Amino acid sequence: MTVNEAEADKQSRQLIFIYQIACVMVIGIGLLWAVFFSWKQQWPFVMADLILVGVAAGGWLLLETGRLNAATIATQLALMVFVTCFALTFDQPTAAFPRNTHLYLLDIAFLGFINHVRHPSKIHLVIAAACLCLFVVLASTSYMFPFAQPISDEIRTNGVWVNSILATALLYGGIYALQREFTRPKGLALQLRNAVRNSEMQLYFQPQIDDAGTIRGTEALLRWQHPERGQIPPGDFIPVAEEAGLMPLLGGWVLKEACRTLAAWSDDPVLGKLTLAVNVSASQFQVEDFESSVLEAVRFHGIDPSRLKLELTESVLVHDLASTVTRMENLRAQGIRFALDDFGTGYSSLSYLRRLPLDELKIDRSFVQESQESERGAALVRSIVQLGLDLGFVVLAEGIETPDQHAFLLDCGCHEFQGYHFGRPMPEADFAAHLHRASASASPKPHTAPMEQPVQAALAQSFT
């Protein structure tokens, strides 16, 4: 059974349990009314209440066997017929008391629509439409069966209020249930939300190398260690998080964890010099309190804000460029740095590059790969690098996987580099150990000749 199937099965069991509780409540209410009318010796009403009890009991038995869809359809049909017949037999409208039992038809119609949303079916829609039609007829006419036995005014005095209140309360409950159905994360998204609370998320770190071969910084990359499926690739859960609106939640966790990491590294002679880049999604950046949340995390952990670098994608700029610039300038005034990630893959425009308070331009890995495949690809990368240099940005190329790619981009004038050629993303402890090892191997030993091996080669060897 897959994760989604298991989640669907869990949700079905929860719904079955809820419907069973509702059936038990209807059985209890029906029996109480049956006892009351028996005391009044009004046997037709006793019979009607026992029929209602039978409908609820039949629905409970279907649910007990796990037949959720059959139970909902059968009970909706039975309740529609019961309410209609009860209204036409006992609930005669008068000048003093209006007909009111037909109000329950709205609840049954709404229940049918909720079930259609949960499990699309034309039957549910037909039942809902039929209930609405019957509601209009019963609300607009005073028709009764020829053999009708109207309820006495003594009972109707209280019954009209009880039915109106119950029907309205049930309708409100249905609206709330529908709202929860539309907004509740499903499947993997639901597990993803719980993953943050259950400490299943981890940060991995990938080094960023300068043109002299020194590790100047690292990028924090989110990983999900699922308790049953193992590590789930970002390409599988990030699109789910974006669709479910969970990116602000995940991004907020990453930001706080990144600040905690920088605080832990601050006293380390090697790690304390690094900058840490954090990806920020468009939905996270547009949250009203984004600026305050960033500054609060920086202050809480007591870190140097210049060591934190926020990476924005070009999709952030689609919403409101003026507002984006203002937010960036406010944060940059506090020392936080900004990089434009995946440059050239989205809504690239020279006009916004001129306006944005950026510190760094990241060349997307797709351009790096194409630079070795065609002259046109190589020319495009040279142009992007030169553009960044002319605008005064630090230019970083990501996705460096081969020495040839590194040599070409170094020749183009790139300042920094990132990719598997220098090291794969790794957990914090492994990253720190490798960085100390690389630093030690790159440092000249006392009373010995300087190392002949290039610094970047020592670093690359340590990270591979």
C-alpha cells in the first residue's frame, strides 16, 4: 500500500467513525421521542420515530462493514423520503405555526454535496438536487396527504423551535466540514505538515568556493527524512508543499534552523567565517510579517546578519516589484545579503536587475551544462557573467560537475562556484568535519615547503 493509499484509508476510517456516531445520536433521539409519544399514546408518531431509528440502525450496520459510500447513499435517500413523508403527514402549516421539518432537507442536500466533494458521484448530486426541489415545494405550499394527522399545537409550540435550531446547527456543521475538506492538506501534504512538528526535516549543506579555491560559504538545502519511506527527494515534496500552501511553514523552519546553525558555528575558526545561503519562496517572501520574522530569528540567535544570505527566485518579482524592493532594502539595511537564484530561467528583465538591491547573481545549472555543449551556450554564459560584473554583483555559477565547466567559468570571470565537483550536500556534522579536514590539508605545515597542490584541488578531494 502506498503512502497516499494508506492516508486515504485512514481518512475513510475516520469518516466511518464520525458517521457511526451520528447514527447512534439519531437512534438515541428517535428512541427518546418514541418514548415521549408512547407516554402521550400517539402511536402514529411512535411508529414514525421507530422508522427513523431503523434508518439510522441500517446506516450503522452498513458502516460497520466498511461500506461507506453505500451507507451514505442509502441513508440520504431514506432520510429524504422520511422527512418528506413526515412533513406531508404530520407537519401541517397553520396561521400560528409554520411547517418546519422540511428544513432538514437542506441538511441532507448539503450532506450529499459534501460526499460528492469527498468522492465525486452523480448519485450524490442527484440526491442533493432532489432534496432542494422538495424543500422548495414544501416551503411554498400547504399540501398534505389526504390521510394526514397533523401534530397538535401543544407539541408544535416547542417542536417548531427545536427543529429550526437543530436544522440550522446541522447546516452550520456541514459548512464547517466542507471548509475543512477544502483546506485540509491531503496525502503527502498532510504528512509534510506533520513532518515539521515531528523533527523529520533536516538541513544539508553544500560548499560554495571562490576563484582562489577557498570555501567562502555554503547553501542550506532542505531534506525530508520520512520515518517509513526514508529520505524523500526535494523534487518530490517541494511541488506538493507549494500546491498545499506549506512553503511559508517550511521556509520559516529553514530560516530559524539556518540562524541556529550560524550561531553554533560563530566560535569555530573555520566555520565561523562562512556565509549561509537560504532559499526563500515567493509565497514565503510575500507573507506580511516576513521581514520581522527574519530579523527576530537573527536577534534571537545573536548572529552576524551579514553571514545570512537570502536567495530569491525570479518568481518573487511577479507580484509587486516596488514592494519587493522595499522589503529587500529594509533587510539589507540590517546587514542581510541577497542573491538572485536560477537567473535566466524565469522572468528575467534588465530593468529589475537595475532596481533590485542584490549582492549576488547565481547562474542556473542549465546554462552551465549548455556552456560545454555549444558555442551559443558558451556565449550566453559569458554574456550573463559580464552582465553581473558590469552591475557590480558577485557572480556564482551553480551545478559545476566537471573540471572543464569550472575552468571555463573561471576564465569567464565568475567569482564563486557550487556543485558536485566541489562537494555534494551533506548533513551538518559531515559538512563541518570535511571543512576542517579541507582546511587542514590546504594549510602549509610548519617548517615545510609550501604545498604544490592547488588549494581548490585539496578542497575538492576532501568533499568527494
